[in-house]
Amino acid sequence: MGFIGHDYTGYHQFQPGVVKMDGIRVGKRVFGTEGPVTIGWENIPKVQGGLFKRTFFTWFQPVALFGLLAFWFYAPNSIAKASTAIIIGIGFKVLLLGLEWVNPRFDSWRLTWKELTTDLFYVGLSYTLVRLADTYIGSDVMTDAIQQHLHWDKFAWFTGLPLLVQAFLISFIFDFGQYWMHRGMHNWYPLWLPHSVHHYITQLNINKGAVGNPLEIFLIGLGIGGFFDFLPRAFLMSGAFGLAIGIYQHINVRFDSPRWWRFLFNTTEHHSLHHSQDYESTRSNYAGCYIFIDRMFGTCVDGEAELLGLEGGRRMSIREQMTYPFTEGWKSIKQRFDRRVPLATQ
């Protein structure tokens, strides 16, 4: 259900492809009944400016991806290590932060000092508390326990595959699992509670991927990659896929991505729809990097949204974000128990 090239019927449009109230119909689904959204690539604004600017923001993403892959493929062993990957990751984020100021997707998403400070708090949390928890109870630990209990060996033959294939498989296996975890978070209430906090963000920018309840950040990072055996350099190259593709989910930059890029990979446009105030639109675009996974399972919607968040764009304080899954979970349990008590006493 990737809606590139599909016909659609809209009602009460206040600009091409952007709809209010009655929504826009694509197949059996109707989008935009609860919040304004744009459906269809042909309705998304293009980069404005001279030839250099338009060329830069068209080919920046592919050039960055192929450049990073080439670096990790040819880098000597003395450089190809985790510390280098960390430095490149930080530097790339700083570069993208600059691009947000140069060519923002929406002015309403411009970063403020308050927004930046809040984001950095969550970035620090993900690098400390969440990473510490992952060390002791993460997916690799659980994988090792299962392998030892069932006497399973790793799939060592994967190390004989071409390096680039190994790197892609590491990235794809993780993203495939993340797709189903993310989709489950939107369809099963106990998982929705920790994930819902992330949907209270009202704008996208480079660090918004780290904003959320720590429990949700931990859950979304679980994977089954530990069952397979790959070369160490393949893991470094797989990081390039995540850095140069997945990073654009949460970014306030207007790109004119090539058609093949937006067909294969998740984009800011896709993810803004997932974060929109329109409920039907949020039930789409679950993959982290590879939007073709959503296309495979009929959950891809091409378009974008500016107005984001839940409850009409209500902002949560950090304190509420930390406690919301537990307080709301307790309320739900209490309501169910209160409904059953009268029946039990009859």
C-alpha cells in the first residue's frame, strides 16, 4: 500500500493534498479526519532556491550513505573501530543540526533552547541508563541465554557472505524485528502505554528519536541479531545504514529525495505522518529504516504532516513522560477491577 501513483479522493481541501475533517480516501482507508495531512508525493512542497541548493538537498542523502559505506569498507583496521563510529555519529548529527537551520521543513518545528535542552536530557538518558539496562537484560543477553539453554550454535556461515551483504542483513534483521515491535506497540495496550509518550512530541528534529519513556526506548531496541554471526567490520558498516537512513525519521530538513530513495527508505515525510494528529495516519510507516517493509505488509502511506502529537498537540513535562505508562497502567487495572467487584459480590 505505498500510495505513490495511486488516485485519491479528497474533500474540503484548503491546499492541494492537505485535508480537514472529511478526510482523503485512498483505497479503503480515509486519512485526515482528525488532523490535517498531505497525501501523495506530488503534493509535497519542493526545495526552493538556486541550482546548487536544489541539487544539494536532492543528492545529500544518497551521497552520505554511499560515502559512509565506502569509508567503512576501505578504512584500515587501525581506524575501523567503535570509537570512530561514535565520533562520526556525533559529527554527522551536528552537520544535520546545521542543515535544520539552513533549510527547515517547517518553521513551526524550529529548534528552541528549551526544546534542545529537553532533547539533550533524553539523549544523555539513552546513552547511560538505557544502555546500562541493555547490558544486563538486553536482547544480546537474552539471545545468549536461549542459545545456551537450547544448545543452539550461531549461524556462523554468515561470515562467508560478502561484507556489504552481511552489513545489510544485520541492519535489515534488526529493522524487520523493530517493525513488528513498533506495530505491536500500536495494537496492544500494554506496549502502547510506554510508546505513547513518544507520540506526544509536537515537532521533529535531529534528537527527537531519543525522546520518550526509557522503557519504550529499551523495548524498541530489542532484536534477534545475536542469533547470527557476522564479521566485526560488518557491524560497523551496518551502523552506516542506520546513521545515513534511519536518522532522517526525526529531522526538520526539507529534502527532495530521489524517487527510488523514498520508495525504499523511511523519510521524514513518512514519519511525520506517523506522528500526525490524525489517528488513521499514525497506524502506518512503522519501519525504522526500510519503508519497503511497510510496503510489503500494506502499512506504508506516502505523504507528510506538520501538526503532530496527541490530545491536540498537548506537551508533556519530563516528569509526566517518566511516570505516564505506570500511572495510566494502574488506572486501567483499577478500572477493570472496579467493574468486576460488583459482579463478584452478587
